[in-house]
Amino acid sequence: MTIIRPVSDLRNNFNEISEVCHNGNEPVFITKNGVGDLVVMSMAGYEKLVAKLELYKKLLDSQAEAMLTTERAAHGVVMEKLRTKYNAKKTED
């Protein structure tokens, strides 16, 4: 459900808007003179959104890279390489 509030609510009802953002994990759209102006969301919600966008970017990059080559690897081979890299890095730390 989209939540739209006037900009005056930021000043007058900040705690309520903050609670909606945190508890509902929903952004609140702020209007100024009846026109959309800002979007307010919790930091956790923002970080989740940014992480999702970064994942989509990586998937898009990998898809583009895959189109440049015909080389493919079986799932088991890929997982073994990842485990080897992970364990090598783990022992370095």
C-alpha cells in the first residue's frame, strides 16, 4: 500500500512516519503543495534496496560476459572453484 503524506507531517508527525518506515518496510512518499517531492525510508530498507540493485547489476554484467564466450562450466566445477577460493581466503585471515 502506497503511503503519501504532506511535507508538514515530517515536522509534526516525524515519529509516526519513522515508525511506518521501520515497521512496514515501506517508503513514505512526501508531497509539497500536493506534488510528489521526497521519498523517506528506513536505513535498513535503503540498504536492502541498494544490495538488490547491486545484485541485479552483477547478474546483468555476468549475463553480458557470458554472451561474449561459449565457454561453460558444470555446476559442480564452479562450486569447487568457489570453495577453493573461499577456503584459501579464509586461511589468509
